[in-house]
Amino acid sequence: MQLRHLNPAAAWLAARVELARVRYGADEFMAGPPDPEAYADPAAHGNRRLLWLDGLVSNISESFVTSFIYPFVMALGATNGQIGAMSALTNLGAALGLMPGARLAERCNRKPVAVLTGGVAARLLLLVLAILPLLLKPSAAIYAIIAVVALRSMAGQLGYPAWSALVADLVPRAIRGRYFSARNIGLAIAALLFTPLAGRIIELGGGVPGYQVAMGIAGLVGFGATAIFARIKEPPRPLVAEAPAEKAGPGRLLTLLRSAPRFTAFTGVAFIWNLALMIAGPFFSVYLVRDLGASPTLIGILAAVNSLGNMMGQRVWGRLNDRRGAAWVMRVTGLAIPAVPLAWSLAPGPWWLLPVEWLSGFLWAGYGLASFNLLLSLAPEAQRPRFTAIYQMSVFGSAFVGPLLGSVLANALTIRPLLWISTAGRLIASLLFLFTVRADTESGRSVAVVTNPKSA
């Protein structure tokens, strides 16, 4: 038998071909499939790749904050009332930033607005959070942290209308479902890997100092994301007829809402849905730590399991979003999500929440993917920043009232009945959506969300 010897040159060529295939697949995953709208801007592909990387690094930063901000103030001795006030003021700050942010987005270049607000100011405030316990007594530090968190939320939402309008121009309608599904998988991977690490760092740091280290890491990593986003080349604004400038006021707002009835119905249901979410939202962490006895490490593990479910859900719901439409996805996931707080209320210990959090992440992947889908589609293109701001103000308005009401109910009834109330409210909002919100094929498909709600 004659042995055939492998040609080294052929082996090297085969390896290079395989490497090229892997690189092409990774590039398509990060930047999306070939642009069917054939943008004249040659930077469009690179812009989408940078936007994907920005999301990845941003979520690494947020992995050190999102699941731990309430345990941070609890470690300083915060009460249920202070937890509720912090959540309410955070959402009030966000609402106050939106309309000025919409005006900035309409009058200024969008990228600098997004970079200076959410990219620079919000991340500087993370570093402020890290040093506050060194400067103040615990009782005073609690109120200072509440104020800084509210300012950070305001800074982030001041740039949100500009960011959302820019994103809509960076990613063509026809590939948004697939692109943002892939981007959200990157976000979920970041949370899956780094949230347990954050929890372990906090536990090793021993209470408050551990949380300070986590906030400092979040700020420094966040500036890396800011640097990535700053490299995006802003495309020219789409050539659409601009609405004439008018003074803001209740009459003008009603006129805008009457001009887009499907958007108005969508926004009204979102108000009720988010009110139901935020009645209990800030108290999941309190319930987890004080009632179920979870450690920071376990908090991180639960968040990672949630991210794993989210990552798996992105592919499933992304395909269904493109096939069946965003409204269909929201109906299915919205009717299932109320089971999550109900399951929390029945769990005898924190480890029982592992499958519940996986399910929560899986369902929220679809709901989030579809909700921003409809927001981008139903908001008139010529005034997208303004309509986006109106929607967000509705969401944050309900999220301001919800925690205040929740803190009263938590003190009167304890947190477990609060979870049952949230379950009922979510179910009511889902049924309202089922019967009042419609989306046709064009407006209901091929668009996607870029965030995943953290409420259970």
C-alpha cells in the first residue's frame, strides 16, 4: 500500500480558507447579512460591526451594575421606602431627560449627543457611585446614591432619542430582525460571563467595599464602550419631509397622538404594562436577599441564567419575529410573562429560581425584540425622536408611580402579595394588547429591539 503524504502547501491553503470562512461568518454575525438596500455609504457595514461591539462592552459594564445597585444601597441599610424612592426617582429622571433629548436629536448631530450623555456623563457618574461611601456616612450615602442614580438615568435618556434615531438609520429595515437578534446574543453572552464574576468580586470584597469595586469597574469598562461608539460614522439623515416646528404643550401632544392612533394604543398599553412591572420591580432584589437569603454570588448566577435564556430566546424569537410579525411575538410572550412573578412568589428558596430565571430571560428576549420593533415602525419617520420620547415618557411615567405605590403596598402587605398584584396587572395589560394593538405586515416585521428588560 502506498502512503499519500499531505502536501504542506495544500494544508496551509485549506487552513487559510477555513479561517476565512470563520472570519466571514463572524463578520456577518456582528454586522448583519449583506445590505439589501445597497447603502451608498461604504461605512455602513463597519458601523454595524462597531454598534455590535459597543453593545457587547456596554453590557459587560452594566453586568457590574444592574443586578447589584439595589443590594448596594441595602448593604448601607436602605429601607423598603428608600428602595421604592430610588426606583421612582430613577424613572422620573429618565422621563425628564427625554423631551429635551428629542429636541437635541432633531437639532444636532445625533452621535455627539449620544456620546456625551449616555457615553460620558452616565459613566462618570458610575465612578462617583464608587467613591460616595468613602466620603459620607451610610445614612447620607444612601440619599446621595439615590440622587446620582437618578442623574445617571436622566443622562442616559437625554441621549436615547438621538441614539434610537441613529440606530434606525444604521440598520436597514430588512435586516433589523436578524441583526439585533445577533447583537442581543452578544449582550446576553456578556451578562452570562460577567454578572457571576461581578457577584463573586462583591462577595470577596466584603459588603460595601465590594460594591464600590464593582461600580468602579463598571465605569472604566463603560468608557471602553464609549470609545468604540465614538468611532461610528454618522450617516446622513434620511430625506423625509420635516414637520413644522411647533411649541410643545398638551394641545400639541394630543394632536401628535391623534395623528398616529396605532402608536397611541401601543403607548397606552405600555403604560399599564410597565406600571404592573414596576409595582414589584425594585423589590425582586429585596425579596431575593432578605426573604430568600441569596448571596451576591447567587444573585450573579441567577442573572447569568437569565442571560442564557435570553441568548437562546433571541434566535427563536428573531426568526418568529420575521415570519409572524412583532405583534404576534408580543402577544405570545406577553401572555406568558405573568407566570414569572407568580413563580417567584411560590419559590421556597433562591436556588428554585434558576429555571424561573431561565424562562424569564427566554420570554423577555421575545418581548423586548418585538416591542422596539413596533416602536420604530409605528413612530412616523419624520418625527421618530419625538415619538420615541413620548413613548419613553409614558413608560417612565408609569415606572415613577409604580415603585412609590409598590413601597406602600410592600410595607402594608409584604412583598409576596406584591408579586401577585404584579402578576394580575401584567395579565390585564397583555389582554388589552391582544384586543387593541394591531400591526400590518410592513410595520410589524423586520425590526428589532436592542434592550432586554431586567425586571422579572
